Amino acid sequence: MLSIFILVVSTIALIYFLAQLVKAKKQGRLMQTLRDLLIIFLAICMTAAIFYIGFRVFRVFL
């Protein structure tokens, strides 16, 4: 349940930052927005990796 919540919130954040990316391109702040988008993408990847490792460890002990 927690992983679904994190997935939904992360997806909303990605959509928000994609909209900000379009707006930032018009304002000339493209690199700052790309950096923020990369940080969010890395956080999503790390969360997925942690849940995958946790799932694999959980299956070993059962």
C-alpha cells in the first residue's frame, strides 16, 4: 500500500516538473529544472530498488 502511495505521489511530481520544464524553457531556467527533474527520477529509481530488494529478502525468509 505504501509503495502505491509513493508511486502516485512520484508520478504527480514528475508531471508537475515536466510542466515546470516547459515553463522554465521559456524563462531561461532550463538547467535548474532539469537538475530537479533528475533528482526526482533518481529518488523514484532508488525507491523502486529498495522495494525490490526488500521483496527479495522477504521471500528468502518465508
